[in-house]
Amino acid sequence: MTEDEYLKLSRLSEEELLYGLGRSLSDGRLGVGPSDYIEKAKAWLEARRPDICRWLAEKPVTRQLIEDGEAARQMEGLGALLDMWALANSKTSAGWAAVFILRVGFADFCAGCEIS
């Protein structure tokens, strides 16, 4: 994720980020309403939350961010890490998810996940 891409996405609301993620997951199929995209994104994130949190906890830089709750640091590094995770585990770009997770915060996103 480039700095320009991050800045563009960081200006969006959580709902807009979920909508964009849902559209990317749906390949922009016609006939699906905005709420359908949002629900698809929420379901996608929830289904992958344990794996995403476990993966983030394995990386020293993101582990520190989870523990500190200081998601404002190293945004581009996180975007790159999530893009690598997405390439390994999913067809969708993780840019939308990365910015959403940053907006929510690592600690809140990973709350309740078993990470060691």
C-alpha cells in the first residue's frame, strides 16, 4: 500500500471502509446493495479475525502495536504486512482491511482472540 493509497483510505469512515472491502470481496457484482457489501466485509473480517490477530502477533512490530495500542505508528509498514498476509491467504487486497483495523485499533480488533 502506497502512502497516497493509505491517505485516501484513511479519510474514509468505518462504514465506507467496510463498503469498499465488501465490494472488493464481491468483485463489484451488480445487484448487491451497500448494506450487503458492508455485511459481507464484516463477516469476512470476523471469520478471519483469529488468523489475522495470530499473524499480527507473530510479527514483532505489529505485536508491539497490539500491546501498546499505538496504532498511529508505522501505518505503511502495517499495510505492507497485511498486503503480504492477504496475498498469501486471500485474493482480496488487504488495503481496505488494514486501514479498517488501524481505525478500530489493534487492541480492540484483536480483543478476545487467543494470541500468545
